[in-house]
Amino acid sequence: MKKILLIEDNAEMRDNTAEILELANYKVITAPNGKEGVRLAQSEHPDLIISDIMMPELDGYGVLHMLSKDSATASIPFIFLTAKAEKSDYRKGMGLGADDYLTKPFDDMELLHAVETRLKKAERLKAEFSKDISGLNAFLSEAKSLEIINHVPENYKIKEYKKKEVIYTEGANPIGVYFLNKGKVKILKSSELGKELITDLINEGDFFGYVSLLEGELYTDSAQAMEDSEICMIPKDDFFSLLFSNREVAQKFIKMLSNDLAEKEERLVKLAYNSVRKRVAEALIELRNRYKKPTDKLFNISISREDLANIVGTAPETVIRTLSDFKDEKLIDIKASNITILDEGKLERMKN
């Protein structure tokens, strides 16, 4: 049974509206003012919120603003009720992120149709999409079919990049966000001395290059293919349309975008304080975590010693010596540029 939060200061209107919704088999919780409505939204996590605009203490605009700042409530569909029908009120409500707008007085069917439509749209956008180009295009197609976005294409073309080919460079102006469909990509940052440090590894199904786009700044790093790769680029205007046209689409898209920033921070701390031996072990485990397929019994990766050194933050010669030690200890096997992890447990338990 779907749960609806109804925020309305007029007792008669509140009771009548709640009765209509309950007769339609919805569970209804009610609040007599905006402050109580915010509290209930945060504690009850309803499937949909219906709120009056003109209320004492905290009006409907304030309720929507506060809930939109909380990640736990930001994606809940929101319908405004108002006795005013002026276009300025309509624009203000929709501009804040409201999903629909009902003008009092409304009839039973008008209310129920609005509720059912919003719940169906929210449910369809909760579906999980595969982390490949078909999943991305399925997500875009779903958003368009719900009439949430209009001009964003349903399909994006794949561009092939050769091994070591640069995707974007530090200091360039961002023109879009990138999606890795196949292959591997490394994110590089150059020191004042010109040494490159790999700050991130991009796996299939990951987005990258969007932080600078969101901040409105030039790229602070570079991206390069580690092997032959297939990459799709979502243009800047389409990217912002997906983020700002609708709260439901934005929440879903942000989840698809998100990389673990805490993981990057933790790796940089380890880079500063851990021994080279431990850092090489952690780099191998990180590569395994990102690129090992469920069907692989042993993890194997082809990676240049220079790339591995850039991940670890040391010289290639040091990495080569450490890998040789690991091979002697039967932790890994090495054939040319290929590294096979033989003992994942010991590498994970490697002491500093």
C-alpha cells in the first residue's frame, strides 16, 4: 500500500482529501502545518507528498525547499495544492521542483489521476538500468517516455579510442560528461615537476569528467585510455537538462553518476603514509576490485609498469623490484605486461 503525506492547514479540506485517498486504498498520514509536514516526511518516508502552499509557520514552498536539501526526501514526488491559479504561483512552485499542481476546488478524479500518474512515473524511474550503453539509452528513453525531458536524445553514439589515446586534457574546457562502455580509462594529474599521478581508474559502466563541468571550471586532470575503449559523450546541455529538468530524473542520474569520493581521499592518505610494498599490494587489489569479472577464477590484468607506478606514486623501477619480490613469494605471476594475482588474501593483509 502506497503511503501519502498530506500537509494542509484547513481541517475540513485535510479530512476530505484524506478520505478520498483512503477510499482509493492509499495509506494517508496528515500534518496541519509545514513544520510538522517536514518532520513526518523525514521520519515516515512517504511515497508521495501533497502540500498546500499558503500555511502558517512554514508554507508549501518552504516545505519543498527543505525536503529537496535532504537526500533522503529529495526524490519524493511532490504535488502542490493551492486556491490560487495565477501563473506566477504555478511557475514558482514548478521552479522549486514540484512535480504537479492542483488548484482548489478539485474533484475526486482529478486528485486521484494526479496521484496515480506521479506514483507510476516515480516507480518506473526506480528501475535499475544495466551499466552499459544500452542501459544508459534505456534510462534516457524511459525519461523521455514519461515526458520528463524532451530535447535529450534517446541514443548516444559510441566513439572508439585506441590505447594511450587522450580523451580530454588538463586545462581544457569541458564540453560534456563521458561514459565508459568498454575498456579501461585512467585519470591523470601532473605535478609541478611534470610527473604524472593516476588519481582514478574508470571501469566499464562509469561516468567521468563531470566534476569540472559541475564546477564550471577547466579540467584539473586528464583522461587517457589504458586499452582500446568505447566511450560515449553526453553534451553539456543534455547533461544539465538531465540534472535540472526534474527531481526524479536528477536523483536517478546522480546515482548513476556517483563515484566514491571518500575512496579517492582514502587512497591519497595511503599514498602519503604507506610503504611502497603495501601500496603496490593495495594497487593490485584495487585493480582486482574494479576489473575482475565474476567468471574469473584468478584475476589477470595487462598493465604497464609505468601506469602501475603512477597509481602507486613511485618510480617504475621500484614497482618492478616489488613485483619481482611478490613473484618470488608466490603472491603473483608475471608474464610480460600481464600480472596474475595468485594469493589475494596475503596481498590484502600486507602489513606496512
